[in-house]
Amino acid sequence: MLACLAEMYQRRWPDPQRAWSGDGSVKKMSTLTSSNPSIEDRNAGHVSATPTLALGVLLGLVAVLFYSYYNSLSALWLNYWNSPQYSHGYIVPVLALVLLWMRWNPSLSETLNHIATSARWYGAGLLAFGIALRLAVARMGMETPDMLSFIPCLAGILLMAGGWPIFKWGGPVVLYLVFMFPIPHRIQQAILVPLKTFATQCSYYLLQATGFEAYREGNIIFISGIPMGVVDACSGLRMLTVFLALCTAVAMIIDRPLWERIFIVLSALPIAIAVNVLRISSTGIAYHYAGEQSEWVHYVFHDNAGLMMMPLAMLFLYLEITVIGMIFLDKDPNLSETSGQGTGKRTASKKMSTKQEQNTR
């Protein structure tokens, strides 16, 4: 309703009394059209508005959306972000604000003067889709999809009240907020079990390759007769989720070609698995030398090793970006201009020599 009222105000239809001149004659319609830019914008498929009004409508709709999702967002805060699996949820909104600030361009405020009508309609469609999705999943009692319906609703409001340039600026960040929501249980189990098995196998092979006596039974590794179970917390799913969010944030702000950004995001999976394998293997080696009853080994390598693995994963990501930059060099525009100028000079000299020969003849 706020968007409809704003659009009615933004159109600024001409006053019929202004169409009459002082002598009672009616002005030409072409004069009205040329003197009123809002009519030209409307004929071109745009809606004129002041940036202050458009920004106020945008912020008002976002506030109404947050109020309507208060129950879902409070459940996310109380039930999920306090659990060890999703304790990283607090940092995702902070990173989203940082990304918005880093991607901001002052010229975007001028685009709020003219919002395309197509952006209004597509934004309203996204908002309607999000509302319909929430109504459907709420009827079925599905909590996580109900939270995820917040994403299309927010994207629709951003497009409807901000236009295409604002949506291009904030749309990827809105999609980035998906990392703060929990993974549906079925999808989580479908990822967790194979990931845990693969991490156990890789750790077992790494221990054997480094010369330690180890064998495996299911998800339990025996090193020097000491059993070491790889439980769900050691599967690496939490590490993968956090590192994928960080890689996505890096890909959104780094000045690289599109394929390199996609490669950075996809590399989060092998890097997270490799770091988790190193964590499990180092824990097994520590148990081999210090014994199963060592409390400091259990505290350092088992409980707090995850905190130490994140800097290592970021180091691997930095090395990856550096190596890619060394292999695939960017084209220097100055070189192309210089070569083009040189070619032009050689061509001009050839033409001059040809003309001189003709004049001589």
C-alpha cells in the first residue's frame, strides 16, 4: 500500500487549471509535455520521484518486513545462533553491512529519481512470491523454509522501491543473507554423512602415508591402538559453511573476472575438507605421542582446533588467489594502445613512401 501511494504521488499529473493561460486560451499539449519532465519519464516507462521520498518508502517497507518476520527472526536468534553448528550466524549480517558499504557508489542515489516501471512490477512479483511461499510453508509447519522466504520478500522490496541500479547493488548482498539461516534437516543429513565418511577416509590415509600405524572401522580411526571417533561435530560441515560464506564475500568485493570469482567460491569445498583432514590427523598424532588420557591434547586439538583452522583456510585462499593472479595476467591497455600507435605509424610511413615513389615517377 505504501508503494502504491508513493507511485501515485510520484507521477505528479499536471493540474488542469495550469493548462489555461491568463487570457482564457488553452495551452498546447506539446508545451505541457516539454515543460513537465515527469510526463516524459512516464511515457518512457519511468516514474519520477525525489531521492528522499524513494529512500523513505524503501526504508519503511523494509521496517514493515522486519516487523512481520519478527517471530521467525527471533527464533533464529534464540534457537539456532546459540547452537555450535550455527554460531556463525551473528557475523553474517555484519558482513552484509560491510559488503553494502564497500559496494556503494554515490551516483546510485541519483537513480532514485527515475525508477523504471518494469522494476516496480518485477519487484511486486518477487514480493508476492515470497509471501505465497511463506503462507504455504507455514500451513505445512516448515520452520526453515518459512525463514528463507524472507530473502525473496526483501529482494522484491529492494527492486520495487529502489529500481534496477539499487537492486544490482544490494541484490547479491540480500542473497548472501542465506548463510545466516539454518540448513534444512534433510539437506543437512544428506551432506553431513558423506562428508564425515570422506573426512575419516582421508585422515586415515594421511596417517598411514606419514608412517603411523593406523586402521579404520567405520568412522573410528585406531592409531597405535587408541580409538579416535569422527563424530558429527568433526565432519567439517560447520567449517564448510563458514568458509563458504567468507569465500563468497571475498568474491563479491575482489576485482577479478567473473570466472575467477566463481572459482574462488567453488574452491571453498576442497579447502574446507583439506583443513578438516589436517585437524583430524593432527589430533590423532597428538594422541599417539601424548596418550589417550592427555587433557591438554583433548582441549587444544579436539575442542579448539576449529578456531586455529580458519586462519589456515584463509592462508590457502590467499595463496590460491595469488597463484591465479600469477598464471593469468591481466591485459595492459597501455601496451595495446602503444602497439596500435606503432602499427599506425608504420602504416603512415609506408603510405608516405609510396606517395613519394609515385611523385618521383
